[in-house]
Amino acid sequence: MRRLAPHVLGLILMATLAPCVRGADPEEPHGRVHCARITILSTMLADGGALGEWGFSALVQADGHNILFDTGLHSDVVLKNAAYLGVDLDSIPEVILSHNHSDHVGGLLTLRKAVLGKSPGALARAHVGLGIFYPRTSSIPRVEVNPMILIKTQYEATGGVFVVHDRPVQLYPGIWLTGPVPRGYDERNWSGSERVTTPAGTVEDNIPEDMSLVLDTDKGLVIVTGCGHAGVANIVTYSRLTVRPARIHALIGGIHLFAASDEALRVAAGRVTKAGIDNLIGAHCTGIEAVFKLREYMELDRAHAVVGAVGQTFDLEKGITPGEIAQ
């Protein structure tokens, strides 16, 4: 296959980022999203002149609303990838931070400062789950490891505001945040090496604030996750309970299964498949081999289940555009 020159690839990717502006139907009581596109801005694989890293970030465009979901690990990677892909950061008023880990919040301050002079309202409102600012300590040594404690002060100094959610909320018609996800299934996909101090005491840190974004569409639910530390089956179950008991049209992002056994992958896939799933983009901590196993267990084909890559898109009408490296 003939490889595209990086500048040509960049132009093609820019063309996929046209505004997604079709409005919601006012006759729908809770609203549905009719036009949606998710573009990956940070993950390990990258095409052309984009940069890969151990982190996650995605631009979510839905019925005229632009939302940045997570901000990657390094301070400048999402900023550089956004420039390469032609993403206008000035047009994004809101950020969602799925949880406190550095590989999801590392770019927040750099991105905010980059837009501040030209557009003070850009990236000025950050949605987080209750618990994201709880003190955390590592096992050895016992030192504070939650980057959000310092980031909070610095982000607010730029005029940014954190909105803390302790339950599901509909941000706009058909655009939902789960808030912290209950752990009905015993899906243990966090390190277990840190402790968190909560109002109820200091306990093992299972990342209680972990939350996802859910788009309610006529084709089903589109779920965007950061690391999915709450567990993919728990996220899917809670999304269907909270938003609508629809099938999962797309599951996009990290679901922290890179170290899972084949049996654990089979169980997770089985629980998701019961709800019905049409598309999977397994980015970041999902793991490459894990994506291939999930594709098999979910009975999806190569066009509908791929490893995530920077510049890759999911469009409600066109489906997955995988890019070169992940096709």
C-alpha cells in the first residue's frame, strides 16, 4: 500500500473535522444526538506527523457542542496533535476529566494557557467526578501522588472552573456524564498500589471518581471512556440504566484490560455483548492483544473493532475511520 506523506495525511484528517452541528429534536423529551464525531488526540499509536504517548484524549463533537475528553499525559502532546489535525481549541469551552491519573490530566494546564489570550472562555469549565481531589498516597514511599490537587489551584488561577458531579447528569440534550460508576460487577482493573483518603476513611484506591461520557443516539449509546477503571461491564450497565436501555453502538477509549487474562477478557466481552455492541475502538490501556481478543469474543469484524490511534475518528454516520497504522 502506498504511504501518504505526513502533510497530505494531515490535510485528510483536517477534512474529517468539519463542524457537527445538526440540532436535537425539541419533540424528544430527553433529547437524542443526531450528529456525532469522536477524534482521538492522544493514545499510544499515531499516524503521520502526530505524536503517540501513554495517555488518552479525544475531541467529542455532538450536535454543535465541542467537548475535550481527557488531556493526555505530557503537557504538550495534545496541543501538538490538535495543531497537526487542525483542531480549533478555541472552539472548545468544556473539558471532561475521567479520573485523576496523570496520563489523563497532564495536558490540562498547557491547553488552557494556550487558548487563554485569544479565547478566555475556551477550556474554561472542567467536569470531574466526586473524589478526583481526594488525597492519594503511594505504597512506597508514602507521598501525595494525586496531581489534581496542585492542578486545581493552577487551573482556577487562570479563571477555570471545576464542576464536580456525584451522580449522572445530562449536559446537553442526549449528552450525558455517568458521574462515579457503581461497581456491581467485581471488575478489578486498577493497580492496588495506592491509598485514597475519603470522608469514610483511608482505603485502597479503586479510583472512585472514574466516569464516562455517553451520547444517546437513535443507533444506540456511544460511550467514551478514559481508562474505564470502574470496569467496562459496570460502565455499560450503568450507562444503560441511567440514560436508556439501548444497545451500545460504540465503545471508545481505554478500558484497562491490557493485563487481563483471556478468561477475564471473555467474561467482560460476554457481559457487554449481552447489551449488544456494534463498534469498538480500544485505545490506550485497553491493550493491543486485548482488542484482538475482544473483537473475537464480541464477534465483531475488522471494520468494527480496531486499536485506537491518534487522528482516528468515529462518526455516527460513517462509522470508524481507522487511519493507516490501525486499519
